[in-house]
Amino acid sequence: MVEISVIVPAYNAEKYLENTVRSILKQTFSDFEAILVNDGSVDKTPDIMNALAKEDKRITVINQENKKLPGARNAGMRAAKGKYLYFADADDILHPQLLAFLYQACEKEQADFACCNFVAVPDGVMPEISFYDDGYKPDVFENPLKYMCTNRKKVSNNVWTKLYRTASLDGLRFADNQGAEDLYFNILAMRRFSKGVFVPLTLYYYILSSGSITRKDFKAEKLCVHMDCYKRLQKDFENNPVLWRLVKHRIINRSFYSLVKAVSELPKEKAQELKAVWKPQIRAFKKAGIIGTEGLSLRKRVKLFFFMLF
């Protein structure tokens, strides 16, 4: 058994994959396995994976038909042997001390997960990395879901700033809702957890690649995916209306607003095209109590009002 299983799903990631994996292999914490999941790539991704696996025995390669990001992560989780799980995207860079700091935080506090800061880096720019000493003060907290709701800058929706204790996940897997899978997974995970640690260091470099799922052109289906996620969460919390209200006000409504903001910034013709499809769905979900404006600033509420009006 290894201490950490690092899971890296990849689909047509030939441009970035080697840099990502090498940033994993350069970790100061060495007791890990790296599970590279080739999710039906049609470029040189599998060749790069196989070459790297020949260099380092800690690497395992899984090949499968394209099942999208959630399915690829789940394949890695099924193969994982680690006491902890860590998920990296195939086009990003890990700070060499990421695994060490998050592992130490979990072990010292006997926490269910530990998380850190990240920074966005322009495509084609390698981040300047300097090593940290141990002179930082972690934020240790109980009731992680409530903490996530009230400390969004520390516990964000993504999975790649977090190290999860495998046993604490209690068999949780990613739902088939690409584009909202991190949000859904983390809310359900935090609900299971009893204790977490925030490490106030920037340990992950999110590369603003043109092929990133979050940066692709918006389509009408994107709203459907998120609304389905919100609807599932409402169902998951139906026996705890107080907690659902907190999650809705602090996470769901803000997630929804970020979609509206992104559409509002598109070229006028494209924005109007999406609005025509989205508005009826938004009204229906608002009426059902799945989304709303609670927890948003007045400025954001006004922006939503004009989005629906025009």
C-alpha cells in the first residue's frame, strides 16, 4: 500500500501531459503511485504515458474508451491503492511540495482532507517556483461543509487543490455531469467529512490552456449540466432543509451567477442565442426553489435581473 494515489485523467493532452507528470515525479514526498488514465485519446497521449511509465515504476497507465473526465477519474479511483487520493488535471503543474504539505497537514491533524491555494498561469508560461519552509499557520476546522460555505476562497469547488483521505470518502465517486463534477463531488465529500485543514500556500498552478473544459465556448447544454447538478443536490439534502438552504445560498446561487456572468460577457449575438434557451429553464428552476438570488450582493442581483429582462 502506498500513502498517496495521484490520479491524472487525460484526453488528447499531448501538449501538456509530460510537464504535468514530471511535476508529479519531482515531488519531495515520494511514497505515491501515479495513475495515468488515457480516456480514449486519439493523439500521442498514450505514447507519452507509456514512455513515462518506463522511466518510473510508480506510474501505472490505464487505457479506456472515452468516458469523459468523471469516468476517467472513477477508473483511477477503482485502481488506487493509496491511503489518500489526489487528482491532478493533465494540463497543469504541481508545486514540488504540494503532496508533502497536504499529507503532513492531514496526518498531523488526523483530518479527512487538506487543501491549499492555486494560481492561474497563462498558457506557454512556466511558473517560477520557490520552495517554502514550514513557517506557516494552517487553518484547522470541523464541519467542512459549513466551512466551505463560509470560506469559499479557502475551500473552492475544484478537486485539484485537495488531498482526500480515501476511507473518509466512503466509496464516493464522480457523477456523470462533466462541467459540474467537481462542485457535486466536493459538496457530497464535505458532507461526509468531520475535519479539514487549509494550508495557506500556493501549491497548484492552473494553466489557462485553450483546450480546458472550463474555457471552451459556452453551449446551451452547459446550463443543463449545472441545473441537473443543482437538482441532484436539492434531492440529496431534502432531509436537511437548513443545510440545503446554506448550500444553496452560499454555493449554488454563486455557481449559477458565474454562468450568467460568463454568458453576459460573450459577443451579443451568441449571448442572445443562449439567453433564449436558458431563460425558460432558469424560471422553472427558480420556481422549484433550486436556484435564487439569496447570498448574492445587490450588484449581482441587479445583473441577474437585467439578464432575465433583456
